[in-house]
Amino acid sequence: MHRITISGFGALIVTLVVSGCAASAADVEPSNVATPFVAGDDFLCDGLSIPGEALEDRVPLSAIDEAGRTALAEAVWDDGSPVGMPSGEGWYVATSTDDLVSVMRDVEVVADPVSPAIAPDREVQTVTWVDNATNLPPGWYGASSSRCALTVDLGDLTVPEVEFQSPPDPLSQELRLLVTEETCNGGDDAEGRIEVVSLDETDDQVDLILGVRPEDGVHTCPSNPATPFTVTLSEPLGAREVVDASLAAPRALKVRGPLLEALAAGSDCEQTPLMLRATPSAPTAGETVTVTTTPEHCPVTDALAGEVIVRLGTGDTPTGARIEKGSGQAVVVTIPSGLTGDGYLMLVPDRDCEDVLTTADCHYPFAEVTIEAAR
């Protein structure tokens, strides 16, 4: 049986992992042995390093030190609008240094049925000290305000989304998985770059950590396809639950949903209207929002390329952010100051849709948002 040793948020030592096929439950042998792996006690939130002690201590925002409070209070976005102290409950200090302050809170995990991305479980707000910019005076500036799935820091490897290809067979030693690389890779699969970082089998549960070794170079960011991958256990799965332990809050693996499977096959782009996804969906005026087209594999055509606007009951407000032709498009949009209320982020095509045969119904991709007033 393959084991790992874990001590709190400290060193995590892995001795072996297996990937391969089996003729029967009696003659399964490991097809390769992984190099021993040592992970530190840090976690990652969209590239931001979060020390394990932050999750253990959970110092509330109300108890942040004076320097951290000053940074959050003084920070502005690059357009000069104030970042402001985060609103709502549950915020705690993620990291606080001389030039970087981040606060975080837990959020409910809500999976997107048309996206293979790991569903967020944290909301984070980060400000950073800037003193070397040519277009900004020295001071504290907003670096990000977004949601993420908090993952174990795997060093040179990245954490992928992992799902079952189909319901696992209790009598089999094989876990037949679909692995989707989360980082930019030009829309290519992860064949030959998936590594089993750890495999911990107990009588009740199988804890699994997979990593993807990034390819060298700079890559574009269309969505990446899922890569089939098989992990071989030391004995049949039985009634044990398989858990993705690469997440700070581990989750049970699930079978890829039929809608996402159909989207991955590219079978229904013509039947599925292109929409937008906004993260976060309840931004504060003056803050930034990441807007992504969905389904991610369906292309933005010439007929739909255009500007993202904010549509409220009071009218439309341009943002200057554009979504161009291509698939898996994402842009960062700054919500104009002074806007509040329920409304939409909407992609307004450059071309008059009534003049384009394929969009004669004038469908404008949109995402619902609730804009909170700046504090």
C-alpha cells in the first residue's frame, strides 16, 4: 500500500505513485515509480502564496496589525479610486508583509456546469506597495480582488482539475480519470506531463494529488482539453471515496457531467448561446472583475467581438474592455466608479447583429452582477 506522511501543514513526503493499466486485480504492478517529492507548507490562490499558518491561525481582519490596516485603507486602484476595506463577514489575514497585504474569506463552492475549472472556495483581496512605476506615484495599490480555489503549492508542478471519466468500478484497481490543465498551454492536452504526486490509501478513503508539469515557453490561453489518465491502486477500490487532496479543503472526485462532456466534444456550440461569467459576481464599484466567455471552447466569432459594457436600469456604461475573436476569451474589466445595483456585464458586438445572418436574433452575451457601492 502506498502511503504519505503528513504533519499539520508541514512537510509532505511522498514515496511512490503509480500510473498504468492492469490485466486483472491479481497481477497489477506499478508501471512507474515517482521521484520522492517534498512539498512545503504554503498554498496558492491564483499564483498568490498563502502560508499554512494563515489557515491555522485565521487572524480576523479586525485584528490585523496597524501597518496592514493602513495599507488596506490607503490603497487605490490605478485609476485613483479607493480599494476600501473588504465588506462582509469572515475575512482573515492571508499574508501581511512590508509590500504586500492580502485578506481572504471562505466562500461556498458552486461548480460551473459548463466549465472544467476548479470551482473557487476562497475570496481574496490583495494590495501591494508600488514605488517603481513610471506612470504611478509611490503608494499602496489594489493588486487583485477575485475568487480562487486554494491549492497545495506543488513547486514546479501545477494543480489540475481532476474528474472521473465514468463512475468508478468498485471491483477494479484502476481509477480512470480526466485531467484538465488549469494554466495556459495553447489549448493542447497534458499528455505525458501528468504526474502522480501522492497516493494515500486507507480502509475508507483514497487521497490523490496529481500535478501537471508545464511546458516551457509562453503560451496563449484558450481552454485546454481534458486528458485521460489512469491511476492504479494497490487493491480494488471497493466502497472507498476518492478525494482530491491537492486542495486546501479536499473534495471528493466526481464524474464529469453530461453537459460538460457534450461541450467538450464540441457538439453544441451552434445550439448553445455564448454567455459571460463574471468573477466575482458581486464586485464593488471601482474594482476589477474577470470576465470569461462560456462555454470556453466555443469561439467568439467576428459577429460577436466587441466591448464589454455595464447595463443597469439607469442605462449603459462603457468599460473600454474588449473581447476579441477566439475561444476561451477572458478580460479584466474595471467597474466604473459611481455605479451600484443589480445589472449585467454585456458584450456588445462591433457589428450590427441584424446585418449578420448567424446572429439575426441579436443575442448579446451577458453575466448577471450585483455592484456594491464603494466604501
